[in-house]
Amino acid sequence: MNLRIIKTVIAREYMTRVKKKSFLVTTFVVPILFAAMMVVVFYIMGNTKERKQDVAVVDQSGIVMPHLVSGDRVTYTDYSGESPDAIKANLKEYGKDVLVVISPLDTVARTVSVQAYSKDPLGVEFTGNLSSKVDDAVEEYRVRQYGIENLSQIMEDVKSNVKVAEYTLDEEGNESVSESGIYMIVSMLLGIVIWMFIMMFGGQVMSSVIEEKSSRVVEVLISSVKAVDLMFGKIIGVALVALTQFLLWIVLTVVLVSAASVFMGKNVMESFSGNPEMMAQTMGVTPDQMEAMGGVMAAATADTAAVAGAPQDGLHTVVATLSNIPWTRLIISFLIFFVLGYLLYASLYAAVGSAVESVEDTQQLQLPITIPLMIAYMIILMAFQNPDSGVVVWASMIPFTSPIVMLARIPYGVPLWQLILSIGLLFVTFLACAWMSAKIYKVGVLMFGKKSTFKDLWKWLKQK
């Protein structure tokens, strides 16, 4: 390889792309759209009030109604003395949205059945809330049937909610407080960033090769530049373009969202961020999952602080946990896996791009590339549950999944020999794949008028 020529190809690739209208448009339009979407979500969630539901209750059991306490969003009215059929037929005249009918008490099974009627479908939140209240009423009734004095209080007293205070020990035996949720967030974030970078920017390399091949520009380039120099120059050039755009997106999005928050007022953002249930609903997770992921910085750590010896505020726990992460090793490893992982997959994408004349023809050939990436993505989603399981450890060693999975393991602690072995295997595999891709690229970019298959790629590999 000629480094001077590669440098020239990189400069050409970079300058040609950043001067395109499409680059400028996407660089500025995407963050505007993304920031606008975030502002709209914040505004809607911060200002939209839930519709209040007026509920008519016909309690034929006599045990449930005391548990149906009205709140800000639901008002329960007792209609136990009236006919359910009459109310059902005239909900609007009664001024009610929902009719809830509680069956007579089954003294054998010691339970009741519940039916809810409404003009519009009821949400999961309403039915779950109602079910929970009815369960409480039935449990209280069953407790009373045992005839034991103060049994309800006894059962309440024996309930326990023990929190685990987590500590990590260094090589000298010194302990420091930690929180698994923080490790989980860092682990998933690093793995997903690498996955997105490889998928997005590797695809750009493939598209760039296809574009030059279909326009016959590559024929002119090959006449004065070696195929392998052109391929590596293109891979590195596209990476620099994509990285420039990615950084600009981050900066512009932060600036736009900050400006919007100032313009709209802090109360909108605070009403959203200060409501964990609202945030969980927006993110598509349950409040418990929200607590596991983000609540470690607030409510969860407050509970942990009640344990003897635990710090007395959540921020202290977060800072202590972050300080336990081997940041030097993590940053160095991130850069190494980031570069080698991208180079490995970008070379494969370049080989696929050289073998076809249109993006539509790449589906079959890029399947062996996308499958390991999808497997790695699925593994990092469960890596935080057991980072030392056999599947996760092996996936962090196999070169085609290690750039993603190993980074998800590092926050939990990885033996140095495993890290060195994983990097070594990845580097050797990159060299082998780059050599094979260069051979395919050298022949493929000059092949026209024929749809290439895996058999053709194998034939090109065997050529000297």
C-alpha cells in the first residue's frame, strides 16, 4: 500500500462529500427535525392533562366500594341501589363515562367478578388500577374470615422490603459503594454506539463504492491508483465525513434544544423530567424499569441510603459508582474496538459494494455481514444481567461480535488477558478480511452487466 496515495484518496473523498448539497442539508435539517421532535414531545407531555373519567359503580358484593377512592383522574360514584342495565343503557344521561358492576360475593370461592362497560375502549392503566383495588378488597375480606384479631395489622407488620447495598472491592480490599443500574446504562450505551456506527457508516462505504462503480468513475481511478489503496482511502475518508456529521448533529441538537427550553420556559421541561411515570410512559418502559435505568440517580438510591453504611444521597452513589469504572482502560478499549470494528466491517461492506451495480442487489451478499451485528446487538441487551455468562464471554472474543459485546462487558470488569486476546483476534481477523476484501474489490469494481453471487466472490478470491 502507498500511504501517500491513500492520504490523497482520503482528502478527495472527504472534501468531495462535505461540499455536496446533500451533506449540508442533512447536517442541518436532521438536528432541526430531531430537536423539534423532542420539543414537541416535552411540550405535549408537559401540558397535556389526562381526561378525567366519571365512573358509576354498582357494588353487589358490599366489600369493594370502600376501596374505590376517587382521585384527580378518576371519580367513583356509588349506584349500588340501581339497576345495572338501566345505567348501561343511559350512561350519557347519567353523565358517566364508565359503568363498573361488581358481582355478588361468591362465599365458596371467596371472590367476586368485575365487568366494566364504556362507550370508548378503556386504557390498560384504568383496568389495572381497578383490578388492584378489587384485589385489595377481596384480600381484606378473606383475612377477616379467619377471625383472628388484628390479622390485617399482623400481616402488614411482617412484610419486608430489604434493599441490597452494593460495594466493590479493589485489589487492596478497599470497599466503595456501587449501583448496578449505572453499570447497565454505561454498558448498553457503549455497545449501542459502536453498533450504530458500524451499521450506519459501513453502509455509507458500500453506497459510495456502488455510486462510483455505476457512474464508471472507478474505471478512471483504477487506471492511476491501486484498488487496495482506493478501497482503504475510501473507507477512512467516509469515516471522517460521517464522524464530522455525527459530531455536528450532537452540537446542533444540544444548542437547538437548549434554545427551545429557554424560549418555552423551564416549567415545561421540569414538569416532564420531574415526573418519572410520565418519562417511563414516553420511553415505552414500566416505572420499575425506569427506576432500574434512571432511578438509581434518585429514588432507588434514596432507599439504598437507608441501609447502614450507605451514602445519604443518590448523587454520591452515582459518582462513587462511576469512579469504580476503569475509565482509562475503557476509553482506550473503546477507541481500539471502535477503529478495528469499523475497519473490519467497512472492508466487508466495500467488497459487497464492489460486487454489485445497485443497492437493490446487495441484499443477499450483505446478509452474512448483518447477521453477526444483529446477534451482537441482542447479546448486549442481556449482557448486563450476567456479563460473565458463557454466551457473553464467547461473543466478546469472536471478532465479528467482540467490538460491540466486549465494550458492554468492560464496565463490569474484564480480565486483562481476555481483553488482549479479544483485541488480538479482532486485529488478525481485520487483516485477513481486508486482504480478502481487497482481492474481491480489485476484480469486482471492473465487473459490469452481471449480478454477482457468492460463487463469483469465491472465484475472485482464488485469483492471483
